[in-house]
Amino acid sequence: MKPKGVIMVEQAVFRAIADPTRREIMGLLSTRDMNLNEIANNFDMTRPAVAKHLRVLRDGRLISVRQHGRERIHSLTPETLKTVADWLSYYDQFWDDKLSNLKRAVEADND
Amino acid sequence: MKPKGVIMVEQAVFRAIADPTRREIMGLLSTRDMNLNEIANNFDMTRPAVAKHLRVLRDGRLISVRQHGRERIHSLTPETLKTVADWLSYYDQFWDDKLSNLKRAVEADND
DNA sequence: TTGACATGAAACCTCTAGGTTTCGTATAAA
DNA sequence: TTTATACGAAACCTAGAGGTTTCATGTCAA
């Protein structure tokens, strides 16, 4: 029985990673933390547009923000991607039994 | 240098899995092949609506269809999810070094 | 051959995603 | 204390996503 909150968070993650711009932002933030302007400089769109993408990423818990003076520093919180990995792992059995079995074994070991 | 086709296919996959109804359809088809009516019976929406979702899943190469008389049998092609797994694997390093290293080792072994 | 069934296709509707421009405000710097 | 900077918020626009109803067509079954 999955509680509703879990479902909605899961959906927010899938929604967040669905957009190519947002995945690109994640790639940027995987190298270093950045404020809004730094992120926006990498795209051919206005700053408010990028800010909206960041909002969606935040809703999906894929990034976090800390205030630093007048800047807002964004950093990646990639642990949230485990949600996707968990979903994916169910389908692993269909395309790579060897790997998925091993992966499950390791995960069990980690608990 | 990723060719454009790859990018677009990748985007089609991410788009396909972004919708909860479509992920549920994938879950259904992971148990057995089904025709349109069988799939649609599991949802509180009209058959044409479900047919549209199937179209998106086909665009993302996540399902395939074969004609059988007047029916169209849909089956899951989960190998396509490797696209997502590959994308995810880059972020593995940030949340589980032990597992991701092992995973990479196994994948290299499989090539 | 006639009727029921499985589906595709098209026209339409509504809402939202993704973008823009404009303006206001807090902070830093001169 | 001005002035420039970094940003949020709001109003707006457009295309497309996700749904509906209606109708046409090929196939199976009686």
C-alpha cells in the first residue's frame, strides 16, 4: 500500500526528468553548484524560463537551494533519482537477468 | 557526438515514462501481452484515450504491436529502458559508489 | 450475408507546460 | 547614498497533452 505522498513525489520526479532542458541543468549541477544566472547563461532562453525549470526540479526534490546574500545557490540532490532506479529495477529482469540479480544482491547487502 | 536520432529517441522514452497512466500500462504489459480493449478495461477513461497513450509508448519504442486478425496485440519491449538506465548510471556515482562501481564492472563484462 | 466486435481516425475541448515581457525588491558595491 | 546586481512574481501568449464523442472500416461469427 503505497501512501499518496510517495506516489506524488514519484510523479514529480518523473515529470522533472521528462524535459531535456531540465536534464541538462542536472548535468550542469553535477559538476558544481551554481546560481540562477550561471545556469541561465548556458541556455538560449530567458532567465525566468530557467527559473521555472528550477522550480520543477525542486518540486521533484532533484535540486536544493540555499540563499547566499542576494544569490540562490542550486545544488543537485541526486539521491532522489533512486526513485527512478527503483522503478527501473523491476524491468531489469526483462533485459538483463545477470546484472539485475547481482544488483539486487548488492542492494540487499547494503540494507 | 550524439547523432540527432539518438537524442530524439531518448527524449521519446523520457516523455513516454513521464505519464503515470503509461507507466501503469507498462506494468500491465509486463505480466502478459494484451489487446487494446483488455488494456483499456483497466482504466477509467475511454478507449481512444488509452490508444493515444499506446501511441506515445510506441513512439518511445517501449511497446511493440502485432496484428492478429482484428485485434492488435501489444507487448512490452523493456530493453528500451536501457536508455534511461544509461542516463541514470551517470548519477549513480553520487549516491552509491559501491553499487555503481560493481554495476559498471558487470556491464563491461557483458560487452 | 448479416450483425457484432476491435480498432483507427478525425474533430473538438480544456488545461497546462513552457516560454515571454514587465515590474518590484533585497542585497552588494561604488 | 546611489547605483548596479540577482532574483521573485505576475500577467500574458501559444502549442501541445490528454481527454471526449462520433463515425468509418476490416474481421469474425452466426
